[in-house]
Amino acid sequence: MPAGGTVISIQRKASQPASATPTPAPVSSPTPAVFGAGLRPSDAQIDEAQLVFPTAVLARRPPPYTIPLSINPNDHYWLGRPIPSDHRNYDHESYPYGQDLVLPQQTPYPVHHGLDFPNDPGTPILASSSGTVLWAGSMLDTGNGINYYGNAILILHDWQWLDQDVYTLYAHALELFVQVGDHVEQGQLLAGVGASGQVSGSHLHLEVRVGRNDYYSTRNPALWLAPFEGYGTLAGRLSDQWGQMIPNARVGVYPENVVTAARFRRTYVSNTVVPDEVWQENFVVGDLPAGRYTVVLATAEGTYRQSVEILPGQTTFLTVQTGYRYEPTSTPTPTPAVTP
């Protein structure tokens, strides 16, 4: 078990998180084939108007911890917030990492491989850490030529994680202020928030890629961004009696002694979502004020509850192993969770 984590096991204790990372099936990647150049506002490609993200409502939160932060040796909070503290620098919960999104007026969205930060056009986008700009321009999918990311910036960072390169990608920008080959420092201005590419409103899409510059080599940014001061992160793994991860189960996080709203997620919905090398999680809830919470995990076969303590500046890890075998061919319908 990762140090400092919380573990429950319904049938038997889950083993130490494995070091191996699942290998997704080969797929076409939207990684660009050639480097681009920065665009001016008049060149930005705007594909869709406001559909999902309303005008961002700023809720002031404490500043993030100083990075790098690794109170728990299994944590790697090495990235700063990509949006300044006087704007919305926390993600939009309606479309979290590892989830899909279905809207009545649109076709279903793909599984999300990043975090979204809705902000007004022109809001500064900042480098999360130091590194070299590998891409700055309009990014087309090499498989089908669609401009999903719009105006994007890709940075190869100066450091590695477990001997692997780490990249961050900043998408849907309006105007770019860096060029390919530039070396940037953490907090440096990269671009302005925009709505270029295939979007549902003005926002920044942030990805963390580990090992390869590839859409299917992403990791959950919530395990990389330093929490706010006094806040922590909940990560966990829901698996069946054979240790196989259960997708798309409902996760509810209800405060016990903390004044904050309940939070909701689902476990990662697809095996294309790669878990962290250390944690091997299939759900994450970031930016939780430190304190005690009740976690409710609901599947078609049952509901599981556990009280956990979220510690400031680190990740609390929860494992739940059910007493049944998950069958991938069936589509479980999670039962509604009852508020404790």
C-alpha cells in the first residue's frame, strides 16, 4: 500500500500497486508530425460556441503549495497551476479526467485525457514547470486531420519521472506567446485562454503525458498539480474479486467534518485511460479540503462505504475489492448512492 494511504478490502486485501503500466492497443495519435508556429487571434479556428462551459465563476481558494511537493514519497506534485490564482485555477467537474460526456444537443464526447479550466478569453495560461517548447501552433490529428486541440503548446520538461520524459500540453488557446525551441520557466506566460479547436466554450485543456508524447500516454493531472494549501487528494482503485478494475462505477465523496460540497466522479470508463505508475488508480478526486469524508462506491452488484481522512498536501489512497467477478461484456448500471 502506498505510504499514508487508506485501504479497505471487501473480500481480501488488495496487493501493493503494481509498477507496470497497462499497454493500450495501438491507435492513431493526434501528436503532430511537424512543428508549427504561434498564431495571432485573427488566425484562431473557432469551431463551436458556448454549449457547456458558462462564464467562469471565481471561487477564491488558498494558493497552491510550493512545488515540487512530495510529503508522501509516492506523490509527485511537481506541476504548478496553469492559470493564475486570481482566475479559476481549478478544473471543471462536469467533464473530469477519465470520463466521457453526453449532451442532448451533441454527439457523445470522447473519453477525457486531461483537465479543463473554464476561463474568459485572454486569461493567462502559464507554464506548469520549466522545459522546452516542442510545439506551438494549430495541432491537427495525424489520423483524420481534425483540429481537436486548436492552438496548442507542448512542453518537454527538464526533469523525468521514473526515468521517463514528462510533457504537458495546453490546448484551445487564443493567442500564443512562445515559439518552438523556446525554454520556459514555471509560471511563464505561454498563451491566452481561447476556444479554438473542437470545444464547448472558452477554456484551457491541460494534459500530462509520461514516457511518450502520445494521446494515449496521458496521466491524471490531478496527481501532478500541487494541491491548494490545506487541501489534499483522494485516489483509489475499485476492482472485482480477481483484481480487475471496474469501470464507470459511481463515486460519491461526502464531507463529514468539513464545510464543503459533496463531490462525484465515476471510475475511469475505458482501458485507454492509463493509471499512475505508482498508485494504479481508477478514480481521483482532487482539491479536497483536509478532513474526514465518507466515500460511497456504487456498482450494479452493491454499494460500498468507507470513511477516510484527507491529509493536507498529499494523496490518500483507498482500495475496494468487491466479492464478485466483473464481466467486461456487460454494462453495469450503478445504483444510486444514498447520502450518509
